[in-house]
Amino acid sequence: MEDNTYLSIAYLGMILGLAIWTWTTISRSRKLELRIIAMEESLNVKQSEADSIAVLNDNTTE
Amino acid sequence: MRVKSGDMLLIAGFSGLMLTLYLAFNWAPSVNINAFQSPEAQRIFYWHVPAAWAAFIAFAVLFIGSALWFFKRSPLGWKLHVAGSEAGLACGLMAVWSGCVWGAAEWGTPWDWQDYRLNTFGLLTLLALFLVLGRQSQPDGVESRDTFSTFGLYGFVLVPITYIATRIWVIRHPGPVIAGDDDSSISGDMAIVLMIGALSFTLLIIGHIMTSVEITKFEQRIDRLQKELDGE
């Protein structure tokens, strides 16, 4: 293979990987955000950001 | 929909990477054709080195997060552990992929099992893969978080070994291009493009880590809301 073929394969692979990773991360964030809004509206609860596993662990150790 | 600071960093990082790519192909000088088997393929390094640099940042975040969770039970620590392992896997795979393609062009083989840097960096990427896949297959709990954090803590030992590998055991992988000895320095224009690439990857990875921290926060909130919904 020629030098430029290797160069293209390397960059296309990295661009594709970067695009998939970023797209997955952003779309996951958006979907979860919308799901939370829907759940909180249906439950009529206030926003809370506590980590239930860490809180559970704190309660057990106290 | 509001634009978050993580998104802004991602956009800035992407723009910088595109600029790096343009400069790498159109502005950066070629290397000495007598010194390389595949002189044009050398241009791979404008993303390869910054990707490896970003992977090291991610592994440092993974280490800090693992330590914060393991010793302090910090919720932020766990979020950093998750973000660090995901970012470390993505950047590690990019560095390994581009390195393999360059190795195939320059050395005639994509991997050298005797080269310390290749193998220690490969192990680091595999560790990140184990952490990402392992977390997805295990129920979230104190025990599973402790186990994964321990791997995150011990795995970081490979980072300084990988960093100094080309300084101590030069086998096949080229020596350091930045902060190396006098023989390893690169030309000014090449260094500028490389620096733009490193800065862009740094912005991108910070943006990814911020978004990933937010995702973990969302998942935890959904978990709690689901428990409320189930009446627990």
C-alpha cells in the first residue's frame, strides 16, 4: 500500500471513532435528560442530585 | 435547548482538531525522506500523539476518581471514575489504532510484542475496556464500585511506566518528541501543529468528561425516581 493510503486509513478510523463516541455521549445525555423531566413531572417531585449508592453506604456505616 | 459548557468545549475541541488536520496536510513540513520508510505516513502523529496525551489525562482522572471513591466514598469520585474510564478507552483506542496503522506502514508490522511502550499502553487501554464493559454488566453497588476502583488505582501504575518506557528501553517506538533529549526535537512548524492538536484533544476530553459526569448524575437520578415510582 502507498503512504497516503495508510494515512487515510488511520485518520478515517480516528474520525469515525471520535464521531461515534461523541454522538453516543451527547444523544445519551439528551435522552436521559428528557426521561428525567418526564418522570419528575409524572411523580411531581423536586430535583435532587444525591448518589443513592453513596447515601446508602453512608447510612450503613453510621 | 440550552448549550452546556461541556458542549462548548466539545465544539471547540472538534474545531481545533479539524484545524490540526488541515495544517498537518497543507502546512506542516515533510520529514526527511531518508530517515523514514514511509515519510508521508508520519503525518499520522499529529493526532496520534495528542490522542495518547488525552488518554493519559483520562487515566489520571480515572485514578483520582477511583481514589476519591475508594478512600472517601465521594459521589463525585465515582462520576470521575466512570468518565475517566470511558474517555481513556476512546482515546486509548484512537492512539492504538493510529499507531498500528503507522507501524504497518513504517515497520511492516502493526504491533511489536517486545516494545515496552506499545504493550504497557495496550494494557492500559484494555484495563479501560474492562472497566467500561464490567460496569455495564454488573449491578451498581458499593462492592462493585470498590472492585472497579481498585483496578483504577492499580492500573495507574502503568502510566509512569508507559511514559518513561521510550526513555529507558528504546526498542521500536520512537523516543519522546516533546521534553526529550536534543536528538528528539522536532522542527518549529511541526511542533506548532502538534501543540494545536494537543490543546484540541485536551479541550475535547474535558468536554467529554464533563458530559459523562452529567450522564452518571442523570442515571443516578433516574434510578432514584424509579425506586420512588416502585414505592420502595
